[in-house]
Amino acid sequence: MTILNDIRYYIRTFVKGIKNLIRWFPIIWKDRDWDHHFIFEILKFKLKNQAEYIGKKGNHISAKRDAERMMLCVRLLERVQTEYYGLEYQDYNKIDLEFIDSKTHPGKYEMKFTEISENFDEYFKKYPLIYKKVFEPGMKKSQIAFRMALINEERANKLLFKILEGNIRKWWD
């Protein structure tokens, strides 16, 4: 009976391995070694799969909460990848972008930005504590907004890795 169980185990393990190869193939196919974006793609895929598995199986008391935290990390990974918080301030600013001939480099072009309108005050209201942190008298609103965006981007990174650090070992126990 043990030999039969061993054979069944090896067959199930082999089939699971083949399924994993098929499931992971698109992720690995697109993987490249030059950018953090691809590391995040692998981590997102793993966390999504693990959240789905843990959410369905629910083999431990905090399974549902763990799956929710994993999906929170997936959403943060997506925002970090797309630089959501670093670019968010641009949603409050309308500019016209024009390419003009470069005066210093003949045959090349320079970008000319013309501000059409801005609503940075709404952005500042959204993050009042960060606004207080970066505000200096005499700064342009666009400079304040840019600094706030950098801080928000850094905060998203830190939050993501803080959640991972505090939970990753217990997610797989």
C-alpha cells in the first residue's frame, strides 16, 4: 500500500508542477532583469495566487484577513509600479506641452511648458500634514506639490514593505 501511495503522491506532484509551469509561463516569459518593475510583477502574481488560495481554503483563523492584506499589497505594488502617488499631483495641474527648436543645441528640441490652470489647493487639502511638512515661504505651488508627491511615493513604498515585513512569515505558516 505504501508504494501505491508513493506513486500517487509523485503523480500528483508532477501534475501540480506542470500546472504551475503553465500558470507561471506568461509571467516568466515577460520577465527582464533590468528593472524593479519585473520583480514587482512576480511578487504581485504570487501574492494574488496565495490570497486566492488562502481565501478559498481558509485553513487558519485569520485566513480571510491575511488574504485581504495580500491583496492590499498587490494594490500598493500596482500603485508603486505606476508611480501613482509620485504623479498624482499632475492631476491638479493643466499644462500645455510644446516642443521648440533648441537654441543651445541646433537640430534638437526642448520642451516648453505653459501652465493653463492649476488646482493645487485641492491637492494640498488632501494631504494637509505633508503640506505642512514641505511648505516653505516663497515656494511655488508646483514645487510644494512636487515635493509632496515625492513624500507620498516614498510613504507608499515604506507601507508596502512594512506590511510585507510584518506579515509574510505568518501568511505561509
